Amino acid sequence: MRTTSADRHRPRRRTRTLLLTLALLGTAALAGCGDPDGTSGDKGGQGPLTVGLTYVPNIQFAPFYVAESLGYYEDAGLEVKLKHHSFSEPQFGALSAGEEDVVYAGGDEMLQARSKGVSVVDVATLYHEYPVAVMVPKDSPVKEAADLEGRTIGTPGPFGETYFGLLAVLKSAGLSESDVKVQHIGFTQQAALAGGKVDAVTGYLNNDAVQFARSGVDVRTIAPAGEDASLPLVAAGLGASEDVTSDRPQDLKALVAATLKGVQYTIDHPEKAVELSAEFVPGLEDPKKRKDALAVLEATVPLMENHDGSPGRNDPAAWERMADFMHSHDLLSEPVPAEEAFDNSFLP
């Protein structure tokens, strides 16, 4: 595949990419924490950098596929291995065991893992808008967050971004879990809401909302109460082990720059990004699946866009708000100083 541009785009080298699972599934990331007693291995500035993608091959990882396909990692002098997680694999287990150098996860998930002893530091945020929302049928009497009181809300489980997002929406309206009926429904949001089993669900704007629309089910999202429509949570980014931040700072900085370049290309060229991802994601040669993938990616672009001219930057105030929120909801095993959980010095 040939691509001409000033960026010296090149085809990817398949031998440098490790795809562990061959399936095309939804975009909900598996949540969980690894063994906090493990430590990352010292690469000594040599060898490949292994990036953990916390789900099976999927269009949600397009920026990484793009960066690999177009030679951005190679141009940066790096050998990068993209390692997909299995369904049963703990989110931070491989990072703790030294089998991964960097993991792609939510900032809130990293903070929770860090409170359990995982030495992970968020070195770049890739989503500048939180991807989770509470969704209700279009004709639902629920119009605002306060109307959720007494309603049945379906969420995959008491973990991860969908759960954190639900708690944040409830808190914005002065509600808690005890004021609603939470059902743990796994990743079956579409069936549960369309079938009337729940009054609302928490889901991903760039997956569940897209699937609802494509299946003809009209839904609305419920915004947090108050003037600030944003949730006190930090979305997906690159989490590096502290061994890598201390032992391979230049390699890590190069990795961040190359990945952010992949993010920008995906924002600018979503159709081309889907085309490049087809060599990584089984099934995308099918026209319908490729069309579905493009719909997901087009819904993802607004989440990745940065409007203040500082792509990848972690907002210190946002991390402080998140740390306070998660601590107040007993989501942290131990208090974590927000300033220790992220580091903007690896940005280009």
C-alpha cells in the first residue's frame, strides 16, 4: 500500500506487531487491575517497547495501527510491539509483571491501579473528552440527571469507565447508588435498553451510542447536572511503568510523539485510518463491518480532538478533581497524590 505525503508514510512491518487475539468485537475496554507486587523490567534503553492494548484487535486502537502502518514508530527509531489483551487478562497485569512497558487505559483506571500499588504514570492523554454517558430511550420521562432517582440503570459492572461515569453523573445531581437501582448487565446495553429491562444504561459515546443509532433505536444522553457539563474524570491515555519513565525517557518521549502523530492522522483521515486498520483487525475486509468501523471512528474523532493547542497534555486541575472524586467514592485503595500519577514532560 502506497501513501504519499510530507510525513514519509510507509507501509507497516507486520513482524513488529504482536496480535494475540483474532476477533472483531465491541469497543468496551476490559477493566481490572494487575498484581501490584510485580515490577517492570529494566530495558536499559534497548530492545522493543511493548504497548498493551487492553482489548482484542479493534478499530478503537486505530491511532496505534496508523502509527505502525505509516512508519511513525520506525521513523522515531523505535521498535514497538502492540500487544492485545485477552478477555481474562487483568488490565495492568502485564505492566506490573514487566511484560509491557506502556498500557493504553483510562486515566481514572490508572489512578485506581496506582492506589493498589501499580507503578503506572499517565504520560499522555489521547481522549480529551470523557467517552461515557448515561443513555435513555428518546421517549423516556428522564430528561435530566435528577430524574434518574428511583430508576433502574444498567452498567457492565462495578468497575471501569462505565461505572465511574455513572457515579459521576449521579453525584452531579446530588444522588448516589442508593438512590437508584443499579443492575450489572455485562456488555449488553443495547439489548437491555431496547428490551425495556432497564430505564437507562451507561455506555460509550463512540460505541454503544453508535450501535443504538445503527440498529434504529433512538436514545438520548443525560448530561451531568450543573453548569459544568464535563465529568470529573480523565479519559484514555498512555500509562508507562515508572521503570520506563526513569530508564528510557527518550524512547518514551519518541513513542508518545509518534502515537500522537497517529492520533492526528486518524482525526484528519478516518476513512484512511479504517483502511490501514484492516490489516490488524480481522473482518474489516467485509464492507458492512468496515462501514460500522468507520461509524465508530467518526464518533471517536470528537473525543480525541484537542482544542487548546496542546495534544496529549494532562490537565493538573482535572487530575485533582478526579482524585478527590474517586477518593470520596471509595474507588481508591489508598489516597493517591494526583501530581504523582501523571507526567507531561514526555510530550513533544
